[in-house]
Amino acid sequence: MAFTFFFRDNHTLEQLVKHLLPTVQGRSNIKIWDAGCAMGPEPYTLAILLAEKMGKFAFKNVRIDASDIDGSDLFGKIIGEGAYSGEELGRIPKEIFEKYFSPVEGNGERYRICEPLRQRVLFRRHDLLTLEPFDQGYSLVLCKNVLLHFAPNQRADVIRMFHRVLVPGGLLALEQTQKLPEEVRHLFRQVIGDAQIFSKEEP
Ligand SMILES: C[S@@+](CC[C@H](N)C(=O)[O-])C[C@H]1O[C@@H](n2cnc3c(N)ncnc32)[C@H](O)[C@@H]1O
């Protein structure tokens, strides 16, 4: 259930960053929620893409809340350490890998993502089905490969919660195969045709 990997669906993440950046330019507090983040490859991929495009000073204004129900009770530790095996990091482009990762001392098989990126990603244990968000004012909510595990009415309820916590015009991203349920379609406008990226509308 917690299947994930670095640079998964890179197209959607690249498009997200492209559409997000003009909406947050000049802001000193940019909040992002990665809901159902698993062990961290997705929020760290997003952090890498943002750091690449924003530059290190503007990137310091970003906070990625990475949440998961985490049945294993391990994700917080894994994400906090930000260390992964060489095998897990195999899909990362070489120049990005060399720029943001370094070997863990005494364990040549593992590599840790650099501290400026680790500082921007905070893990929170959270069950989406409580429908009680832990914060609001998000410029972006990313929820990929999670809603498919829920019943149709639960999906709609969770998406209504995402709508509530987004700033006006904030972005929601789902996986390629996840369409917005009919009953919440009026809450969002699809931003581009070839990715499930939506901006918040006021109904
Ligand atoms: C397939 S992984 C997706 C990871 C990442 N978003 C990606 O697309 O690569 C699905 C994640 O959803 C989490 N999840 C399942 N039910 C959840 C719930 N009710 N609340 C929060 N997270 C949940 C699982 O623990 C798992 O880590």
C-alpha cells in the first residue's frame, strides 16, 4: 500500500511547480501539504524540483507538511533522517543526485538528502478520513495514489476538506488516473489537460 519512488510521475510534479511558482512569488510563507506521502520520496522529489526552480533563498520560505496514516509507525523517522538506499535513489537524474545527496557515514549503501531540503519537509501522522485537517492556508495540496483506496463518498469528502484548506486559487494535484468526483467538480478548475492539476474555485 505504501508503494512509492523518487521522481514518480515527474510530469505532474514538474507541471505543478511551473503553475505554483507564479502564484507564490514574493511570499514569505508558502505551505504545501503532501497527503499520503509514504516514506518520503514524493515530498523530497517535490522539494528538489522547487529548490531547483526557486533558488536557495526563496526556497527557505517553503514548508512541506508530509502526512500519512503510517501503519508501520516508521515514516516519521525515515523522513526525518532523509536517508535512502542506493537502489531507492536509482531513478534520480545523476546531476540532481550528486547535488542533493551524500553518503551516510559508515554506511556506503545509503545516501542522505541534504539538510536544507530536510528542514523544509515535516512529517505528521494523520488519517485523512478523520476529515480534520491539522492546518490550513495551503498553496498546494498533493494527494497521489491515496484516494483510490477510499469509497466514492469518502473521496468526495476528502476533496471537500482539501478545498477548505487551500488559499484562494490554490492548487490540488491527484494521480493521472484519478478524476474529480462529479459532486465536487464545481469546486475546482482543471489547470492543464494532460495532468490532474486543479485550482480552487469559489463556488
Ligand atoms: C501508494 S502510497 C502513495 C505514496 C505517494 N503519494 C506516491 O504517489 O508515490 C499510498 C499511501 O497512502 C497512505 N494512506 C492510506 N490511507 C490513508 C489515510 N486514511 N490517511 C492518510 N494516508 C493514508 C498509505 O499509508 C500509503 O503510504
